[in-house]
Amino acid sequence: MRARQAALPVLAVAAALVALWYAGAVALNWQVVAEGRARGGMPPDAWQTLAGTMSFARPLLPAPHQVAEEVWRTAFATPLTSRRSLLLHAWITLEAALAGLAIGVAAGVLVAAAIVHVRALQRSLMPWIIASQAIPVLALAPIVIVALGTLGLEGLLPKAIIAAYLCFFPVTIAMAKGLEAADPLARDLMRTYSASRAQVFWKLRLPASLPFLFASLKVAAAASVVGAIVAELPTGAQAGLGARLLAGSYFGQPLQIWAALVAAAVLSASLFGVLAATERLVARRMGMRA
């Protein structure tokens, strides 16, 4: 019953979005379809024009069922080894996203721990961490990829570094806050028992920071997919969701573009779901309310 009650609002919003999507497809494609019918010598017909907006080969905005058909065709009706396989491209992007997420989380946790234990770093390093986010990733990606390419580093690593760049900031800020969230009375008690800094960190600070860490991980997971896709754009990559977006743009294939966008959304949602399930499991093991 609770699951049904929780699902109803989500389904209602989804239905409203789909209805708006169909309305937008009709509005944006109507003029193009009507002009095409006029050039073909066909008489004006509202119903035929409406039907045309739902099946136009190169629509300005494809209808939801067209995108669903394209996703099914390229993901499940195409061999996985084919360069047209959406699953293959999604897996290549997912590899870079996961690698970038791992690098960004590791760097963020280490920097946050250093900031918490060395106060001078909080005053000197934190402003630079915040300022780094003012650099647009679209401008940074070509610079990083070209620089690493001159060093002979190509393929997965440059994309992972761009993804890590987007993951690093939310993890660092959240972990710095989380490591400071430990109860001051508990910290004083551990000092009374002559606990070392390492013992305070592992037994008190780190457990207290886990809710902050998982909250930042959910943000970083979505950002890692974005970073991996953006990193594929300036290289003219031959594989990955970024490559699918480029190819669809170059050859005027909007359905291909939208299918890649749907795949990216599914990847982000899947990573979010895995992290949410992991958070509940960890909270249950630690005796906290999930």
C-alpha cells in the first residue's frame, strides 16, 4: 500500500510530462509537416497533419513513442558488437563515468580530511576549490584532453579526469561539513580517553560524515555521466554517448540524439538508485534510520 501511494505522485507527474511532450511535438512539428504536405500537392487536412507530426522522420521535437522506438531498435534490436548499438555506447560512457567518480570521490575525501585536520588549508585551499567551479567544463575539457594527448594519454583516462573534476567539488564540500558534524561532546570524551587523531577520525568523524557523503555521491554520480559525455565531444570520439550526440547533430538525426539523451538519463538514474540502496544498507548496518 505504501509503495502504491508513493508511486502515484510519480506516475501523475510522469503522465503530465508525457502529455506536455506530445503537445510540444505537435506544436513544433506542425508547420514543417504542413509545408511538406503543401509542397507535395496534398490538400490541407488537420488530421493528416496531426498524424504527420507523430511520425515525421526528422522532427524538430520527436514524440515520446518515436524516441522509445529508437531506443528499442538501437539498444535491443541491434547486436551488442555493432557500432550502432546504444548499449555499447552507453557502456563506454559508463566506464569513464565510474572511473571519474572513483577518482573524484577519493580526491574529495582526502582533501576534506586534510582541510578538517589542518586549519590553514581551510583558509587557503577552500577558496581555490570554490573558484575552480567557475571554469565551464566545456572550456576546460578540450584543454585537458589536448594537454594529456601530447603526453600520450588518450582513451579512458582523459574522460575520467573531466568526470572527476565535476565530482570533486560536491564530495569535498559535503565531506568537510560531514567530518565536522561529529558531536563535540563525543570528541571531547574521546580526547579524555587519550584517543589518537586516527581513532577519532575512523570511529567518530567518518561515521558521522556518511549521510553527507552519500548525499554528495548522488550528486556526483549524475555529474560524472555529464562529465564523461562532455569529454567525448571535443575529441570527435567514435564511441560513447557523446559520440552518438555528435553523429546525430552532424547528420541531422534528432531521434539518435534523443535516444542518447535517454540513455544518459537512465545511466544517471541507475547510479543514483544503486547509491540510494547502498545508503539504506549502510544505515541499517550502523543502526541508523534509513
